[in-house]
Amino acid sequence: MRKLLLVFSIGLLFIVPLALITALALALEDHPRIDRQVILTPEHIGRAKQIVDAHRYWIHPGMLVAARVTPADADLAANYLANRLGKGSAQITFADRNAIIRLSLPTSAAPFFGRYLNLEASLAETEGLPQLSSMQIGKLPLPDMLTDILVLQLVHWLRRSPEYRAGLDAVKRVKVSRNQLSIVYRWADGFSHEMRASIIGERERKSLLRYQTLLVANSKQNKAVSLTEVLSPLMRAAANHLPNGDALAENRAVILVATFHVLGVSLEGILPAMAKTWPRPAPQEITVDGRSDLAKHFMVSAAIAAYADTALSDAIGLYKEIEDSRHGSGFSFNDIAADRAGTKFGEKAVASNTSARELQQLFVSGLEDADLMPAWSDLPEFMSEVEFKQRFGGIDAPAYRGMMEKIEQRVAALPVLQYSNSPDIAVQLE
């Protein structure tokens, strides 16, 4: 009997590692099964805005409503999130009452077995949330029992986060068809407050309060100031906060505080419970080269790039100009120039620890508006949709692309966007 137990124990010593190796070999692969670019257009932004506007203006707490999304937009959103969160790609295909999600993510967990985690999952419509009916990782199909355990663990993990818990509680049913994805939900009173408050972590709240307090100390009532006058003391304070602080996180906080101030909006919009007790800066007109609209375009684009990415920032900026050509002040290439400069600024602020510290150091050395904003006075503006199409042919025409190339060259030459080849910079101030 003892010999049998010994043989069994020795067998387990070999079988368990062999099973693990086999599972990794089947699960990880050398190439992604889904490899797609993220392409955001002004049309995508417009459709997303329609959904948001419908909620903002027509939906009240307690209402049971349905948000309807096209399969193409749901597929785009999944691919965008996979790229944004995991540097991967995703694809969703819809049929009547079911959907298939395919996901490819790069991984360095076990490079010997493969560099990509390829996942395929089938979801079936139910009377509530969709039910996971099958899952396969690489060449390894998961047993139903293991799939059920993973789903339970995922839901448990999501419910630990206030915003995900609130979202799961709000959604009552998801209807799937070939032509439409309908999300039926009940908007609860206080849901938006809980969502917004949980997005900003405790550490970031402290940073926001620190820069908000400094902004209040520097602001003067009814005094027009340049954007560099607002940003410079904040970025110098961010540099002073190192090495204990995270350079990327500090830059994000600076950009967010400055953006809200430039727009004349309170931080209560994202921190409804806390920010109402924070000190508030005096209202100011913030300008770039003497124009407040350019400062707004610059900072909003910088904030989107710093907290999301450049593709989203570019698409939103172009959507805004197209809408202006139809219903507003007109299509303006100088607004586009401010958008592109702000996007690149936000991108550099969080691209890496080196670039984040370089940007701080540039403000320590001293910057002017001309270092942030390219030459713009010769760029066409205030064009109606008809005039814009007559002169430039639309956003896919050669004339438009030529103008954008000129703007990109000017933006790329801005001193604030130049990168050095030096290793990480240790910023030291007296």
C-alpha cells in the first residue's frame, strides 16, 4: 500500500507540471487571431454624443429606458477598449439572441509558449444579463464548470468597485440581434454621483486638491492671463513634488485642474461630494496668443489625450469643427491647430516617466505661449460647411490633407514637444 501511494505521489509530481505546460502551450499562441487598428471618426463621436445627450436631457431617476447601439459601434467600442486597456484587439459579431467576442492581447507571462492570449467567448441572451455559454483560450476549450466559476469570480471582482457595481445593478436586460444591441437599464438617483466619485482615486484626489489650492493662491479676480501663466506654477509644483510623486499622475492632475479652470467649470462635476468644499479660483479669462477659444481647445484636447488617448482627442476635435461649420462659428483650422498642439502636449505629459519629467523641466526653465501654440494667424477660419467644401473638398480631399500636413509640421516643431535622448531626468529645484 505504501509503495502504491509513493508511486501515485511521484506520478502527481510529473503529471501536474506536465498538465500546466500543456495548458500553457494550448492557451498561448505566437500570433494574434484578431489584429485591428482603432479608427475613430467624427461620425462615431456624433453617434456617441446622441446617446449621451438623450440620457442627459430626457432621462430621469427611476425611468426604465433602453440605449440602442448599432453592432458596428459596439464592435468599435470593444476594439477601442481592448487597445486602450491591453494594447490588443477585439471583435464582436452579433446574431439573433447571441454574440461572439474575440479578443487578442499581448502577454509576457510565458513568452516561451507564445506571445498572445487569444480568447473567444459566446454569449447568449437571457431575460437579464447575457449568459456566457462557451469559452476558448487559444486552442484550449474551457469546461462549462470552469467557465461558470470564472464568470462568478469576474462578477464578484466587478462588484467590489463602486462604479461597476452601480452599473451592474442598473442594467436590467441586454437584447441582442443582428441589427441592434439594446441595453435596458433603470437610472437610479445618485447613480451618476457614485460613478463619478469612484473614477478618481484617493491619491489623485489629493493631487487635484493640491493643485487646485495653488491655482486659487495664484488667481486674481477679473484678470486676463495667458495659459503659460496658469500652467507654469502648477508644473513647477509638480516637479517639486518629485521624486516621491508619480510624474505621469502629477501631470494628469495639473492638466485636469487647469482644464476645468480654463473652461470656468467646477471640479464638482467629477467629485460632487468633495470638491464643493474645496477652495475655488477667481474667474479668469485664460488666453493663448490673446484668444480664449484657443486656450479652451488646447486644454480640452490635452486632457482627453492625457486621460484617454490621441485618437479620441483628434476625433472629438474634428467633430467639433464639423459641427461648427454647420451650426456654429464655422470650421477653423486655427482651432484644429490648437487641438493638435494640446493633444501632443497631453500625450507627452504621460508618454513615459522621462517625457513627463522633461515637460516639467521645460516649465521650470520658462515657457511662453509661442512654445505651446504654433503659428495660426494665416490659417483659414470661420468657414461655413459650403465654403469649407468649396475650398478644401472635405476631410478626405487632398487640399484638406495638405493643410493638415502644414499644421502637423508646425506642431511638431514646437519647443515644448521636443524630446531629448537623455535618460530619466531628476528635476531639482531650490
